[in-house]
Amino acid sequence: MTTQTRPQTKRPSLYRLLSLNDDYTPMEFVVHVLERFFNKDHGTAHRNMMPVHQHGIGECGIYTYEVAETKVTQVMDFVPKCQASFVVSDGKRGFLDKVGHRHQINSR
């Protein structure tokens, strides 16, 4: 009799992507980014934008590392084309502006 063991797979770590407020980005642009890159409907995008506007930080979504890194790269590539500002953070190690480049978030 042969016994087969199945390998244990570990669930991937999840990362919360956060949007940080600045003095330049219009609320409508934040809503647009949430709709376009984070697949939020207009109402959800608006609700997610309000904490950014009111408290300086808000959640874009929760993703695995690879998906989070891809979303950050997509947003950071899109933002300069619109001549706008948008900062996305993983809330843990600083924000990722390009794949593999990490920068610390400085407190104001």
C-alpha cells in the first residue's frame, strides 16, 4: 500500500494598498484612479476617496504582493501622463513607485 501526501501550500501574504492625500490632486481624479485601476464602481470609489480627503489616507484595496506591485506600477505610470499627483502605499514598507523600488513614507 502506497501513501500519498499532498504538499501543504501556504496562503500568500496580502497587502493593503493605501492612497495618501496631497494638496494637488482633485477628488475626482482619485475616484477615476480607483475606478480604472482598482475596479471600483463609482459609489465605492467615492466612498474610498472620502477618507483620503478627510483623514489623509484611504484604502484602495487588498491584494497579493505581485498584484499590488502591478497595480502600483500601473497607477504610477498613468499619473504623470495626466499631470496629476497620486501616491499609493502598501502601508508597511513605504510606497512602491516602480517595481522593486521602495521609498519610505515621511511623516508630515
